[in-house]
Amino acid sequence: MTQEVHIFDRALALEHSDTQSGLFAGAASQDYWNMVGPFGGTTAALALRAVLQHPDLLGTPIALTVNYASAIGPGPLEVLAIPVRTNRSTQHWRMEVRQSGEDGRMQVNTTATAVTAARRETWSGHDLPMPQVPPPAQVERFDMGPKGVAWFNKYEMRPVRGAIPASWDGAEAPSESMLWLRDAQPRALDFCSLAAMSDLFYPRVWLRRAKPVPAGTVSITTYFHADAAQLQEAGTGYLLGRAQGQQFFNGFFDQAAQLWSEAGRLLATSNQIVYFKE
Amino acid sequence: MTQEVHIFDRALALEHSDTQSGLFAGAASQDYWNMVGPFGGTTAALALRAVLQHPDLLGTPIALTVNYASAIGPGPLEVLAIPVRTNRSTQHWRMEVRQSGEDGRMQVNTTATAVTAARRETWSGHDLPMPQVPPPAQVERFDMGPKGVAWFNKYEMRPVRGAIPASWDGAEAPSESMLWLRDAQPRALDFCSLAAMSDLFYPRVWLRRAKPVPAGTVSITTYFHADAAQLQEAGTGYLLGRAQGQQFFNGFFDQAAQLWSEAGRLLATSNQIVYFKE
């Protein structure tokens, strides 16, 4: 019996084309296509995947910042991952996603940095308990229907509150959303899917203003609060995702997000700054 | 009458040594010295200053991520700032702070990225109002006294709550701090001081555990929600800073922070991930 490769792993497939230079070869995923390029979450996951596949990797991901400099088009791409500095227990990475431009020259579409570390066991605690919400089975699944962009139905989303406005009536409202989420096709949680899921929330400005203005993530930073054991515990279960806008000002707003395991463990905290129009 | 250069501007003094390569020459500031290197906030500000001094700069800062790969030592340093991609209204930067290592070769001590943008006027709003706190004049100034590290008294800090624990008794407590803050020697707010002030909070784990364990910022990301007009409005006034830990897990915790102007405008939101021991 052969095990089928999960659609998300196909999207992240990278071949280490040149170990010396840290270059990996891959392709933009049509399965996770958004409106003008792949879902930004997969791009973040791709940059992280290159780090995790690098033979010189130390430890597990602690921090990931991804800057979307330009839309990624269909077809081949390359990912650069360089361990800029390796300390005793931490490692600092610089990444780029590149594609061939119209003139045939490689262009940088995404810049990124990451920190990985060999964690040691310490005191642990939290200051942000999971909000009290109904369990996933009691929350209806959101179905965007046939008009949905390709990546959307790759995830199962059960909005507890703050779903995409049913009517674009321009009524101002709080920008907080909470939803249960997981891969639509079951897949055990790992750092790459956690990175992608951190970018799962639709633009806060749509909710805040009940107006679907053009918007796109410019930069996202995700911190990981998990080791192999915590990921294994989460498995193929649901995560509770929460996202809220903080400040909307002259073309950009920020979004703070958290992802808890179904058991209530805060696995990732993520922030992004998003471009919007009007 | 000559105007004296502010101590913070002396700390950030950079000479554009090579326009072509984006290299700037500076020095680690003794005035803002922390325990094993300069205050991380000045390092973040230094990386940003290089971008702002670069002749190819487009717009004003939107996002800044700084990764502290290794402690910066005393003496000369160089800052690299490269505009990796320039779009119509946004620009993506990659930066490094480097110093000569023991073997005489330049080493990367800090990696960073930034996004700058030409903002356009749009609808603006917020979802994170300034907490209700007593005005600065009614809050006592915190004085760490002669044992304080050099950078500390460069800021005036008036803790509203969550001051450094008076006794290290190991009693667990919420990790939230709020304080009024500004440059001790008056200086009009700009993007560099806003970047530095975003890193002003002492380690959340000290407050959470009432235990002064070794800790240091590994990576910080700051989003700017201001234009020249908002900075001018803030001027030399106080900012209200709020910081809270979210998750503490096996050697690292994250901190979410906000900085409001005295008039109640959210000027910056900042997140960091911090190493801690035990």
C-alpha cells in the first residue's frame, strides 16, 4: 500500500538543487492559488520548509518573518535558505523566494528570516488562555461555495464569531474573528502547516468596515511555542484561531493572531501588517 | 547658538561609506550600553536609520524585524541596508549589522528586514483603545539608582503597573506592564526612537515568575502606524507603553507591546520573542 502525498506537502515540495548555495527548486502551487498568486500561508511555509530541509539545520523553528515583496506567479520558483549565523543553541536564517521575471532574470518576490533553536526544558506557563468557545462539532462549517478561491477549500473552517460579513453594508464593527480550523484533508500538524494556518484569516478591514476593499499581507511574523511533542498532541485535530486588527491607518493595518490546540495549548502567536485601499 | 546633538542621535550616527553597496559605518553606543552589548532598541533603531539615510529610500517605515544573532561588542560596526525590491508604493529592505570578529573577519551580529511605503490617505480606525490610566504627572518616576545599566537612565519611565518586582519571591503573577515613557533628555519622536522604545520593556518572565532569570530578545518586529504628522503631534510628550507575555515555553517566551501617544493614538505595535533560562 502506498501512502498518498498530502496536497499541502505537494505544494511545499522542494528539491535541494545546490547544497553549497542553499538553493532549493520548487513550484507555485495551483492547489493553494489565491487571487493573484499562491495563498501567502503556503509561501511562508515554503520559506520555512527550505530551512527545515537544509542539512545544516539546528533545532526547531522559534520565529519566522516573511515579507511579500511581489506576487508569485505560476510555474517554477527557487527558495534560498542561508544559515547566516549558528550559535551554540540558536541559528539565524535568511531566506528568499525567487522567480524568473519578464526579462528572464531571477527576481526576489519574498524576503524572510527565521530563528531556529535547540530548546531545553524550562519552566513553562502562559498569560493568554484559550477563549471559552463551543467545541468544533457544535459550530457549523463555513462553505464559501463554488466562487471560492482554490486554497480556501483546502481548509475546514468553523467560525465561532467574526465570519466574513453576510452583507457589505458598511456598518463598522469590531475586527475580531474566532474559528476552529484544520486541513480539510486530515494532516498531522507540523511547523509548516502551523506557519500557513497563521495566515488563514481574511482581511480584518473587511470585517471592521463591512466593505470588501482590496487588501493583501505585506509582512507576517509567527512565533512557535511548540516542540515535536506538542505538535504530535495536536495531531490532525482542530486549532482554535483568533485574529484581531489593532490599528488601521492610511493604507495599512496590523493583525494579531493566536492559534491554540483543541486541548487549549497556545501553539503559535502571529502578527501581520496588511495593505488596504480606500 | 549651536544645537547640541541628542545622545540618541549620537548613538545612531552613521556615515554612508559606500552608496553602491549600501554600507554605513558607525559605532556601538556606550551611552546606551546594556549588560553585554548596546540596548537592543538602539540596534533596531540603527538598522532602521541606515534605511532612512539610504538615498534610494521610498516612503516611511511600515514594518521592521530585527534578529539579534550575536551580542554587539564595543567599537566600530557597519550596517548594510539593501533595497531588495522597489515597487510603485512599497519597498522591501534587507539589513545587517556587522562587526569584526576575533579573527578579524566581519561577522553578522544582527539580521533585519524592513518595509517602507508611500502611504496614501485612507479610512483609518482602531480596535485597541488606550487603556484608562492616570496621567504621567500623577505617576511616580521609576529610579533604578546607581546600579542601573547605562541605557536605562536615558529614558524617563513612570510605571502605572507591572513595575520590576520589588522582591524576587518567586510568586507567579500576570506579566502585563504599563508605563509612561519618553527620552529623559527631551527629543521629538521619530521612527528610530519609536523603534527603540518598542524594546523598552524588561523581560516579562521576571514579572511572571518574580525571578530574575537570564533573558534576552532574540527577534523583534515593530509595525508603525504613523506619518510625519502623527510623530509631530506626539513631539517630546510621553508615550503609554503596554507589554504582556503570551506564552512561555521551554526557553522562549513572546511579548506583545503597544505604544500610544499621550493623546491616545496607537503609534506602534510590537512583538518579540525572548530567550530565557531555567
